[in-house]
Amino acid sequence: MWTPTDMIGVDRKLIEHKLMTNPGAKEIKQKKRVQGGDRNRAINAEVAKLTKAGIMREAVFPTWIVNPVMARKHDGSWRMCIDLSNINKACPKDCYPLPEIDQKVELLQGFKLKCFLDAYKGYHQIMMSKEDEENTAFYTDHRTFYYTKMPFGLKKCGVHVPVASRLDILQPN
């Protein structure tokens, strides 16, 4: 089973995620919400795991900051989500067409063997641009962190994953 520390990610020279916020967009710092004890433990465990893997770092003076949103999984554990809707509203839309899965599968007709792979944590394999990293900041119970690699939920992230996979650069170690 893959873990976040197994991922080397994509070299910044090949591709990185740039937010390109609209000039004049008002930076938003949400008021910190108090999470319950079990939610805080889940947040801290996820942050520790992703910090160890180099996917996030502690923030010092972020200009945008949001609260984590905790969603209950089917097994009763928590999934940490980051509500990046404020920063997404400040970014332009990207018009790169996403591939149609049906068409891709149809191209495999006639082949004896078929293999379907999904890049493990594909979003966390693409680096954030250095100047945009702290714009992904979020609160924990005692500190603030930001993503160094592209988190799920940012506008235009869905574009980078098919582009990167088309370039054959989303690979585990």
C-alpha cells in the first residue's frame, strides 16, 4: 500500500500549480472555528502525516486562511477537507478540456489485456508555485499550515492531473 511519503512527486521544472488570483481580489481570513476533540485529533494526525511527507508546512504570515471541514467516512473515521472556495472565486477559470473517459476506454477495444491505473494522491504529486503556497493556509487547533503540493479542491487542479498523466509524469517512486 502506498503512503504519502512514498511519493516523489513531479519536478517543479515540468509542472507546478499557479493560482493566478485576479488583481484586486480581496484576501480572506476566515474566523477560526473550534473543532471537537476527535476532530482535532484527526486533523492533527493528517497534518503530521502530510508534513512528514513534505506535502505541507507550518505557515507564518498567510494572507488567505480557511478552516478545515471534517467529513465522516463510511468506517466512522474522519476525512479532512479544506474549503478553498474563497481563493477559487478569486481565480479565473481554465478552459483545458478534460478527457472523456468513455472515449478513452473505447480506444482499448480489441486489446487482450486492459489495465486501469489511478495515480495515488495525484493532486499531492504536483508542486504549488512558491508564491502561492501560503494562499492554501488553514487552521489547526494551535497552528496554521499550508500546502507545498497541490491540494484537492483548488480551481484548475483537475486540469493538471490529466495533463500530467498525458505527459506520463505522475509516477510513484
